[in-house]
Amino acid sequence: MKLNMVYFARLKDSFGTSQESLETDATSVAELLVELRQRGGSWATELGHGKTFRVACNQELAGPDSALRDGDEVAIFPPVTGG
Amino acid sequence: MKLNMVYFARLKDSFGTSQESLETDATSVAELLVELRQRGGSWATELGHGKTFRVACNQELAGPDSALRDGDEVAIFPPVTGG
Amino acid sequence: MSPFTVSVQSGRFDAGAEIDRLSRNPACGAVVSFSGLVRDYGDRQDVAALELEHYPGMTEKALHAIIGQARERWQLQAATIIHRIGYLALGEPIVLVVTACSHRKDAFAAAEFLMDFLKTAAPFWKKEILQDGSAHWVEAKHSDQAASGRWQ
Amino acid sequence: MSPFTVSVQSGRFDAGAEIDRLSRNPACGAVVSFSGLVRDYGDRQDVAALELEHYPGMTEKALHAIIGQARERWQLQAATIIHRIGYLALGEPIVLVVTACSHRKDAFAAAEFLMDFLKTAAPFWKKEILQDGSAHWVEAKHSDQAASGRWQ
């Protein structure tokens, strides 16, 4: 299936991209993160255990167990700092 | 000695006066109140025990034991309701 | 001009202008305002207007004293209290409190403290004027005593 | 127009106009506003400006969701959240929250709640631009997590 990935703020800078279309078999957020870490480099560093980041699925905050479906918009970003 | 008495809001209406110059021997707020109650009528009613009112001496809130001096401005008024 | 001002006035105030003025202090990242308005449900349902009386001289002293107490508790960079007197129709603003602090928690706490103490320690009295033209003095609310008591 | 509005915009806002708009509701006796400004002491002492990024689409949803949570807790008659994005120089306003309630306690609590949750749940990110032209992303503050945690 295909996911529309979007990245923001520090993660966008680290990954060197703000969005991508991703072909994956991951069915949960946790599985997707395992796959992204396997890319190595800043992906492994920024998404490593002990790092703080947030995942949103279709513009709602998601947890590791959140299910993924074909066509979902999945965002990964640092803790927010507005206001 | 002489006190400059001022009354506000409901007490002003009840007493039928907003200010008066009072010749008295009262040396404390408590003694002054005893004297005012002896006038009877609305004075006895409004300043009676169990009634809630405030006394300010020279524009600062005063208690029963607050001392009075010649020329003091003594205000008696209901609990405040601004804001 | 001192960053701490109080005003007792019959005319309207401009909340936005006061907020803008306090926002000019470069140390202030947080500005909180409270506007109190004449509501249509005071002690009675048929209120047409209020008449606000105060104790000239003591009022200004009391408002400055309340600001002084807030400054002892929080890093308050600037504050304004404006309270109107006289005849105020339904919907008119009565009171404005604005606080400016470095941090939002302080600005919120100081503004709420100023309002709670103003309601119990500043010599203002409200008379409600009803739609039939009759009028009566508003009784002090127990909830206002409780609100100021919780800061002690 | 709904009494609950959110706006994400690059231009300045007019706090006074928003307060006046929410003050027109005859049921509202209490209007509280919070204005957040670009300070000169973020993570660094030599901040010249901020660059605010957000997640278009999710931001508006998140702000409406935060207002929904506040409405479950308090009798909130009206509320406005305006958050700016893009380049904001020192002293510029960043965020405005205005709440209107029947009672002041609710208006204060709801405004503080909206700010605390906005700071942890709305997808905005600040980049600090220093006087030498260098820039870095601001780290999330533990105090903001604590501030939103206390409502739970």
C-alpha cells in the first residue's frame, strides 16, 4: 500500500525532505517506524529509541499501535513549540 | 474630638445623609459604633450585631480595635460590589 | 509614565489600546486582559442598567494597594486597572484589568488575583436599575468572598 | 458566524477588535484575552525574530478540537484563537486567545486551558533567528508539558 508521508520543522531539515510517497507493508505506526529507521543516517538517529517525536495519521495524533491504511497521510514531527 | 463621617451606597440611603461632622469621645471604631447605634432607627438597624458592613479610617479598612484621632475621616459602607 | 496605572472614570475604555500599550514592553511575552460587562442577569432578570458609586480618594488607593500585593507575588512587569462609575447601560464594559509578565502563568494568575481582590477590597457599589425604572443596591456575593479567600 | 473561530494567518491581529466582537454577546459578563509576543529571551539572549511553521489542515482541526475540549469543561459562550505563522520580528504578537463566559472564573480557566493545550497539541514550530543571521529550531519546554498535564 501507499502512504503520503509529511515531515515538519527539525525533522524536515534532518531528512532533507518535506514529503514523499511511500510504498510499504507496514500496518501500524510502530512497523512504519522500524522500516524508516532501517534507512539509516538521520532516519535512524532522529527516530531512534529515546528520541522524542510525534506521529499524526490523517491529521490526528497517533500512537505506536495506530493502524495504517492505503492512502493515509502520515506526518512525523518534533514536539510542538507554538504559542 | 471631631470626626468627619462619610456614608456610602445603601447605608447612605438608610441614614439619609452622605456625610456629617461628629463630635465624639469614642477612641476606637467599636466605641464609635456603640454611640451611632444609640441614635436608634436605621442607625441601630444597619449597624446592629449580625449586620455586615465595613469601616474605613482615613481611607484604609479598619477593624473594631482601630484607634480614632481628632480629624479622622471615618467611612461606613456595605460590602463592596464593584467589578 | 509608570507601568502600573489605575483609573476611575465615567467614560468608556479601549481594551485594545491598553493591551497594545502594555505589549510594547520588550520584557513582556504574555499579556492577559479581563473585561467585565453589564449582564442581563444580576440579582434580577430585568436589569436595564447599573449605577456605579465609589469612594473617591479611597478607590484609587485601594486599586494601587491591590496592584502592590500582586507585585509581591508575581513578576508583574506592568498592569492597568480601569473601573467605570456612573450610569452604565446593559452590555457596557464596567471594568478592565490588564497584566503583562514574562510568562503566561504569572500574567493569568495576576489578572485573576487583581479581579478577585478588586471585587472585595475596592470601594465600588452597584445599584441595579430595572426595566420598570425601580432600583436597588446589589448585595455582595458570597462567591466573591470565596474567590479572594483562596489566595490567602 | 459561529461564536467559536480559529484563524492561522501571517498578518497581525487586532486584540481589541476581537474582544469587542465577543463582548457583544449579552450573556457574556466576562471576557478574558491572552496575547503572546515574541520575546528577547527564548532559548538564546540574542533573538532577532521567529519563523513560525505549521501543519496546514491539521492546525485548524487541532485548534477546533482544543476549543471543543474547553466547551466540555466550562460554560464557554464564545472563543477565538488566532495564531500567526511566518516571519515575526521581536515584539510582534504571535498568538491571541479570547474567551467569553457568564462568569469570570470560567473565562480565566478556559483561556488558560486553551493556551496550555495549544502549546502542546497544535502543530506549530518556532525557529529562532539570531542577530548574527543564524537560526535554530526551538526545543519543546518541559514546563509546557507540565502546564497541560495539570488539567488532566
